[in-house]
Amino acid sequence: MLGDEAAGKLVDSATVLHPSNFSSSPAGAAELTRQRLIRAAFELFTTRGYHDTTTAQIAKKAGIAEGTIYRHFASKQQLMNELYRAAQRWATKLVQDTARDPEARTARAQLMAVAHGLFEGAAEDAAVVKLGLLERLEAVIDDESRKAAREFRLALERIVAEGKAQGAVRTGAVEIWAGVWLATISHALEKIVAGDWKPGDAGVRLVIDAAWKAISA
């Protein structure tokens, strides 16, 4: 289980934890409260489950009054959607940054770098990766969250499309091969999130190889 300080590390750059100088001003204090709330929600949603987590439990974990939650979020569902979008934005930025890396020139190299980035993220902040990439939340995410998820998939599909152009990815719909690759990689993500594997383990390397072989020409 993640501690309070561990949850939310990755999403600092994904803008759910709004930048602030965290001064002693009322605005700074409110932002610190928001951080505690977000970190508590990440942990509880990914250990107890969204439906089994109450706002009272989130407030207790964060060390705040339950009513304080509603100063920052209209509902538990809105809070969850904010966290989900933050995780998706983090993953999208990872893919986009990899695609722009001049050292990763081939689609295979880019996908390998994306995989390693996701695995390192899962090891660093399991709650963010689990909520954004592994949990089944279709029934509670909103349109904005679906758009964020689609942007992540589109960024991944662009790399696969480049692989097709290079003759390295087999013929067929790009969205299918991107989905196959991600589904294979998700097996290792689940193992890392559960604490069964570490990013450098042999099983992780086998999964990366299997994901590429599944889509390669």
C-alpha cells in the first residue's frame, strides 16, 4: 500500500496538483489541503475501489473535515475523474516526449522507451498508473476523461503508424495493433503495481519483447 507521500508523485506534472509556492497564505494552505485530499483519494480508490470508498473515508485519510472535500470537488465522481485525467495526461506526455526523442528513431525503440517509462511510473507511483491505465472505470468517467484517454491512445497509435511506414509493423488497423501492444504491456504493469515484479526483472523484458513480436511485420 502506498503511503501518503508516495501517492500523487507522477501527477504533480500532470496538473491535478496545481503549481503553487505553498506559502502560509490562505491560498497556499488550501492548495496543501487539496494535495492531501488527492493523495488520499488516489490510495483509497486503488486499494478499496471507487465504489467502496466513501467521502468520509477520503476525508479521514487526508486528515480533513468531510465538508472540505466539496470546496475543491463537486462530488466523489468529479474527484475521481480529475485523478483519472491527470493519470492519462501523464501517460500521454510520456508517449509524446518519447516520440520527440532523437535517440529513439525507430518505432520499436520508441515503444520500448514508452514501456520502460510506464514501468518506472508504476514502480514509483502505483496508484496513478493503476487508476489511469488498469482500472475498469468506464461507467463513471465523463466525456472529458474519455477524451483524455483517447489522446493517450492516439499518441500511441502515431508511433505504431510510424512503424507501419517504416515497414516494421504488420499490416492492419493501427488502433488494433496499438491496443494489442498496450494489452500485452499491461500484464507487466499489473505485476509491478501489485509489487510482484520490478521494472528491471526478466519477466518485464519478456513482456516487452512479446508486445513487439505481437505487432511486428
